[in-house]
Amino acid sequence: MNAIDVKNLTKKYGVHFAVKDLSFHVRKGTVFGLLGANGAGKSTTIECILGTKKMDTGQVSILGMDPIRERTKVFERTGVQFQESKYQELIKVKELCEMTASVYKKPTDYEALLTEFGIADKVGTYVKDLSGGERQRLFIVLALIPDPELVFLDELTTGLDARARKDVWNILERLKNQGLSILLTSHFMDEVEALCDEILILKKGHAVFHGTVEEAKTESGKQNFEDAYLWYTDEEDRNESI
């Protein structure tokens, strides 16, 4: 059983297709990168997978479950961190972690997570007073509090300095080795290269590549993955190569 199965997912707004006939799967215990420029359909895809947005056609399975009909079971076994996460500003880090932990049957030790992500000293700090990087690390901690089997991470290291980014990568690599499945979006190609076992590149709601980073470089004829990514997502550059 895969962590995620998506078959022929389509979502449109009026006559505009946000995602069209998209199929892929995420193997358990792997990191899967969902890539593409802003507006390519990444957020819509994730929202349809999670069941927070209704797809027009297609099938989705999370850990063998239907995210609509079995929402509670899915909720218990997955974690979600969105870049634009909205939380009360006048709540302390400890209060937010405790509140999050209270809605799960078997939450993990949030204090250990805060220590691991280098923000244990912020437990008494209001969310509004955290730096951008501290807030981003807190959002990842909140996604991991359920002790999930699968976690969705959206631009997970935005706002972090180079050292903090590498620390987060190392933690996620360790969690993956313990069996955690991860679907992430990122605009940092070095992050994708470091973390992702497989990637899918979207352009205008369509999949233009699905495979490994090395396969993307080989297929595009580019030595550098960032150049390969731009080749897949930028029409002008691709036309010049033909």
C-alpha cells in the first residue's frame, strides 16, 4: 500500500483547469516533491488530496483510506504544515503545542520536538513575537505533534538560514528512515536534491515530469537540476532547446 494514490485528479474553476487528469503515487517511507511555479496547481492538488477542496473527477487514497469518507482516521495519521498557516497571534508557543496535542489520541512529546528544532527556549513566547524562521520551525513541529505516518510540508524551510535549513533536512531524513512518508513543495532546488526520492513537476495543472532528480537531469539534457527544472517549467527556454 502506498502512502498516497492519486488517479486522474481534475479540478477546474469555470472553464479554467487548475489540475487536469493528474495521476501519481507516493511510496511509504519516501520523500516526494511536488514542484512547479506559483499557480501551477500544487496547492489545489494538495487540498484535493486532503479533501479540503472537492475535486471534479478522480480518485484519491491516503494510507489506504478515503480522505472524505474516513476524514477522522486520516486526520489522526497525517500532519499538515502550510506556508500560510494562520494561528492566533496572542497565544504562547507552549499553549499552541498543548492545544494541538489535545486533539490527537497519541500525540508525540512536543517539548522534545521543540528541542530538536532549536526553539525549546521559545515555549513562553507569543507566536507574534517569533521571527519568521522560528515561526516556520514551529509550524513543522505542529505538523509532527500527531506522530503522523504521513506529513505534508509546504515550503518548509522558507525564512530559515543555511544552518537551520540543514538541521531541518537532517531531522526529516532521520524521520524518513524511521518510516515517515513526506510530501513536500519547495522552490529550493538544493533542498529537493537533498531530500526527495521522487519528484513531480507541474505546469499549468499538468504533469510535465515524474521521476527522480537524476532522471530529470538526464531527460532534459541539463547537468544542473535547477537548469533542468527551469527547462521543464519555462516554455521559452524549452522551445529554444528544441
